[in-house]
Amino acid sequence: MKTEDPRTIHAKDYRPPAFTVRSVHLTFDLLAKKTNVKSKLEIIRTGAEGPEHPLRLDGENLNLLNIKLNGLALDAQSYTIDETGLTVAQPPENFSLEIEIEIDPSSNTALEGLYISNGMFCTQCEAQGFRKITYFLDQPDVMAVFTTRIIADKDSYPVLLSNGNQTESGDLPNNRHWVEWHDPHPKPSYLFAVVGGTLNHIEDQFITNSGQNITLRIFVEPGDEYRCNYAMDALKRAMRWDEEAYGREYDLDVFMIVAVSHFNMGAMENKGLNVFNSQYILADPQTATDM
């Protein structure tokens, strides 16, 4: 496979987006080779470009199944797809766009977007990985409110995590289940995350300066629970330092860390759902050095 030359992006070439996404509802039906992703985007024109300017969404290696604008299927003349995205020719000022796509996490060797590592679904969206999950305005100045529903086999993927607070969950036929997460605070797509797999966790609490009780959870591979205590203590000290140094309180009900041995990077600071390679955060006091 040909490797593309890296492209330098200069600040002087930046242009404000012609559209922005106010909210996005995502539904993942997790299957190793055929994961279905449905998105409903609430989009508004920003005025940065003229009224005839088309909507351009980033997207790579996506199999488009359906697309609707304000509930009506778009005909083939209304949009185009190429290797780097999707263009809608003449969208209105304010509209909803529903997109259904299919991806193959099992063959995603780029380890960007949604992929499978050691039997666990995981995402890596920084810097431009979200465009390999679904079509989106995948740039950091597009801030949207995310609601995410994850569906999967209960035995293979008993733990289903995403950003925000867990709002609902339930069982489905054929031994499948679902969990829904909602983050009420707008965030860029590069801080989005999904994790699905067999994980155990330890739990603690953190009381903010204003008296809010935050649940802290560290998810690890079974057998690593005894190595989490130092990480939990470091998390609480870091949250207190943010408050004392910057006056910044955490804004969700739960803060989660996933620490697994097969994560492809050192760590990723997804909003409310940090993912670490376990060698950088877990420590056994009997064997670990101070370093």
C-alpha cells in the first residue's frame, strides 16, 4: 500500500468552517468486521462563506449505506463522495443530516478511528481519526454535544464506554445489550472515544471545591486491579491541582480511565474517558521504582 507524504498544515491557511454541528447522536452496532454506525447531525450554516457554499464533511474508508436530509433520502445528484469526504451540494441554512455507514474495525491497521486490539474495541481520534468512524466536520473548532449509544454482544463486550454520563442501558434479543452516554458540554470530535470489551474496574470518589461528588473509575484487564491504587491517587491529586491552580472543576458525574497493555499509544486525553497503555499508569508497589 502506498504511503502518502505527510502534508504540512499552516495556521495562515486556516479558514473558519462554513457550517458547524450543534449536536450529534451516534449509534454503534459493534461487530468485528461489519460495525454499523448511524449518526444524526444537527447542522447550521455559520456565515463564514456565501449562501451557495456546499457542505463538506470529512470521511475516509467508509461504506455509505444511507443519507437523509431533514428526514428525506438524498438522491444521487444531491451529493458526491470521494476518497477524503462527502459533499452536499445545496444544503439549507439549518438542517438535520442522518448518515448510516459500515466500517470494518478488524482490518483497521492504521489504528485510527475504531479498531480492534486484543479482542477489545477502541478508538483513537486525535488528530483526525473521527473521519474514519463517520462523515463529520472533523476539525477542532467544530464543537458539538454528543449522545452515543453502543450495542454489542453481552458476553464478548460486557463493558461499553463512551464520553459523558451514562443515561440509559438495556438488554436486546440474541444476548446483546446497549448503553447510552451523553456529554452535555460541546467538544471537538478528536476528543470522542468508545471502548468495548471485557474489563474490571476499581472505583473511588472525588469531592470538588463546590461540593460535587464525582465518581472515579479505572478499568483494566482482569487481574490488574491490584495495580490501580497509585493511578487512582494520582488522578485525585491531579483533579485537586486543576482546581487550585486554575479554578477548573470537573464538569461530568463520572471520570473514567481505561488502562490496557495493548493500547497503541502512550495515552489519549479523551473527554472524561482517558485511555492509557497500562505500562504508563499502573504500578505494583512491590516491584515498581519511583521512576
